[in-house]
Amino acid sequence: MLVLRSLLFNLVFYVWTMLCCVGLLWMLFIPRRRMIDVLAWYMRTLAWLERTIIGLHYEVRGLEHLPAHGSFLVGAKHQSMWETMKLHLILDDPAIILKRELLWLPIWGWYAAKSQQIPVDRSRRGAALTPLVTGARAVVAQGRPIVIFPQGTRLAPGTYRPYKVGIGLLYQDLGLPIVPMALNSGLFWGRRTLIRHPGTITIEFLPPIPPGLPRDVAMAELEERLEAASERLSLAAGGPPTERPTTPRRIRLRTAAPARGQASA
């Protein structure tokens, strides 16, 4: 039954996505913000398909840790394609840092460019940091949140990879808080499989790391908190612990943020 439901979902998912990509081309000619509203509608239809066909739900914790106004950085774990499809439902018009090659995809790349995400040419390594900062400054001027995956790629639950310098550079240059975003989506929506598992994916926002700290301190705090929280969510759902190098005890920060409640779907 799991395989049949997964096959049915994938068929409906890709056919529906193709129809929407073609049928919504008119969005390229309307104001960007209006297009974002239509994009959120499309994402809601996908969430409905997940619940109806697979029995896959999700819950969001810690929304009270998101700043109520202005830009901020979200340092997010990245385990599957699933979370990229939910960011526009959870955050208000986020700018996601993504690899430049995605803009080359027919039609989908046009939507990504229109929505003003932040592309990065990873092949340029250090040289890619300058356009990253330039693009992020433009987003801050719009008052939008910025989402970055600190490890740079999707990783299966339990897998560790060192954090890259990009988020530390943005933290230092932009003077914004970092809100860590933990999750366990990879247990239900794997990277390299078409099998989709029923259950409830959890996304959890952690207390923000305030601006103004030394970059190394902020990066260490982000890694410790985010890895620990994601491991906790993984273990709670029957997933594996994270195998990572032993690190010294880090400085723990106590922060407060305006309440925004919690949401689930």
C-alpha cells in the first residue's frame, strides 16, 4: 500500500506541477508580490495532496521566535525538497539562497527569477560570496526574510557536514539575527527515493541568535543548536542520531522575541 500510494502521489504531483507551470505563465506579467500569493496557493494544493494521498502532515513549532517585522536570517536544515515547498507557507515572502543552475530550468527558473530569490554560483567558491552579499542586501531593503541552508546541500537524517561560511558572512555584513530552523523531513520524504511515508513532519524554529556577536561565536552557536534540535526531532520520529565530530562546549545564548503563536497543517 505504501508503494502504491507513493506512486499515485508522485504521478499526481508531477502532472499537477506541470499543468500549473504552464497554466500559470500569466503570472510572469503581474506584480511580483501578487505572483507570490498565487505561488502560496499552489503550495497549499501540494500540502492537500500530501495529506489526502499519502497521509503526510506537518506541524510548525516556535513561530514566536520569528521577528515580527523586518528582515532576518533563517539558518535551516535541508533534508529534502519538501521543506523548500513549505517556506512560502510558513514565512512571509522569503528569499531563498539557491544554486544558480536552478534558474536555467525551463519555466520553473523563470518563476524563481521573477520571485527574486538569491542565486549563487557554487563553482566560483569564494568569488561567489560577493554576489551573495549584494543579492542579500537588496532583499533586506525589501524587508524580506532570507533563508540559507548552512551546510549547502540536502543531507539525510543522521548525516553531518561542516557548516559553510556563507551564513556567517551574511550575519556579519547585514547585522541581522539568525533564527535556526530544525526539521526531520528526510525521514518521510527522502532525497533519492520516490517513496513517501505517512506521518507528521516537524519544523521547529529556535530562539534567535542576536546580531553583533563575533562571527565565529555565532556560527558555533548556530551549529550546536541546529544539530541538537534536528537530532532530537529525528529521534522522536524513530530516526537515527547524528554522527558528528566531538566539539567543545559552546556559549549558550538566552534571547527573547515577540510572540507570534504556533501553526500546524
